[in-house]
Amino acid sequence: MKGKFNILFTSTLKTSFIIRDLNFLENNYNVFRVIDSGLVALYKIFSLIRKVDLTFTWFASTYSAWVVLLTKMFKKKSIIIIGGVDVADYKEINYGIWLSWWKAKLVRYSLKNATKVLAVDPFLIDEAKRLAQYEGQNLVYLPTGYDPEEWFPQGEKQKLILSVGACEDEWRFVKKGFDKLIEAAQKMLDIKFIIIGISHELINKIKNSIPQNVELITFVNQKDLLRYYQKAKVYCQVSYTEGLPNALCEAMLCGCIPVGTNRGGIPNAISDTGFVVEYGNIQSLVDALNKALNVPEDYGLKSRNYIIKNFHKSRRESELVDIINKIMF
């Protein structure tokens, strides 16, 4: 039976993990949704705010600032989810909303004035405190959740290394660490590397500089992505920074041996089930990839079991419901 509360769900994006949260909320509450941007989104939010008890917004942004402002005006409660880019200010890779001074002011307001701010990794709590310059009394750690029935191992693993990340330009390519992964691939020419999520435009721009053992693939649907996870023995997440990486957790559920950098939420996702290396240390990365390729295949079950135990979708849904009910009662 659904709770009696009315919730306004807002987001400018429609990714799988965002829609998963929307489904969780709709399972338990009466939900209005605004998944849009621009003035249209602001108009919809303003028209609905008086009908709800609480707002639920994915990512701290200029939109979240307006949502929080309206909740304060109409004496409603608010929740913001922070996932990474919303608490980042990395000039060296041109990444993070805090690089814009005026957007930073709005994001700071939304973080400090939301009823609760839920971070998908503890690293993001520290970053939010640093950037917003406050004690973070409303910050709570709650990881995203994953479905082991949706992501599962099947068939024999191949001796290949996979990495996934949406990249539309060269800045995102660097943020995801694909430049470092290609450096490693140049030292492992007998091993096949596959990188998924690169735009056609970027592939055409950089393909002549890519070694022959690296295959660049554009965006694929979830069904095809599952097949790649199931095929690859090793999944590599060598990002400059991350929140809790969705692709890494999905790959681990599919029995991939994880290798990742010591940045953001990557070590939290891998724990002791794989190999964590210093960002930018190419030889350490090569050594870790070779070790991962040579561990027994059933070692991947350890990775899968770790994600199931710590980041199961049921945990996120139950804890979201618990947090919302505590806010409202």
C-alpha cells in the first residue's frame, strides 16, 4: 500500500539509475514527475509544488536551487541526490558545475538548505562540505542500487579488458581515464581492449591515434552492454574522478574482475575484490591488468557477491523509504 505522502520528482536527465529511483518512489508514494529542462521545467515545478509534501531532485544544480527555494517558500521538505559532477571543480579536466561562479552560488544554496542531501559515496560528502563550506549536517550516505537479476554472468569469459563511459568530447575522454587506459594498452599489445560509449564524432577524430588492440564502440543498448560485461574477464575503471561508478558495479555483477584508480568512489566499489592503482601510474595499471587477467575465473564471483551484499537495489529502496518517512513524521 502506498504511503500517504505526495512527492515531486525532478530531474533534467533520464538515465537508468535516475528512473530506478523514480520507480522506487512510485512503489511507495504518490509521485508527480518533472523530467525536463529550461523554462518549461521551472513552470511545471512551480505549478506542482503546492500539491506535494516533499521534493526529490537528482543532482544539485541550478534547477535544484529553485526547487529548494520553492520548498522553503511553501514550507515543504526537500531531498537532493548528489552523484559526482555536482560536487566537482576540476579545472585541469574542465569538469564540475563549481567551475562556474554563478552556478556554484546556486548549488551552494541548494546543498545548505535542502532538508536532506543523499550522496552515493562518502567521498562526495567530503567534497560537498569543502565546496559549500558548511558542516554538512544534512548530508547522508546512500549508495545507488543494482539488480543482480538484470546484470549476471553467463558463458565463458574471454581474455579481454573492457571499459564503459559516455564520452561526447575529449574532456570526458580524459575524465574517464581512457587516455591512461590506451597508454596501458600500448604496453599490452597482445591483449584486446574494448571501450564503449564514445560518440561517433570523437571516434572519427581520434581513431588514427588508437593502437590496433583497442576497439572503440559508440553507445550500445542495455542488452548488448550485458553481453560485453559477460564476455570480458576484466573491467577497468581508470577515471580521474567518480561518484559510485554504475558501469563498474554492473560489470562486477557480471563476474568481471575489477581494476580501478584510487579516485572518488572507485575503491569503495572494488574493495578487496580486485585491484586499485594510483591514478596516472601506467606501469602499476599494466601490472594490475595482467594480474586480473591471470586470476582464476571464479574469482569474479567474489566481485558479484560483494555488489549484491553492499549495493543491492533493495537496500536503496528500503533506506530511501526510511529516510523519507523520518523526514515527514
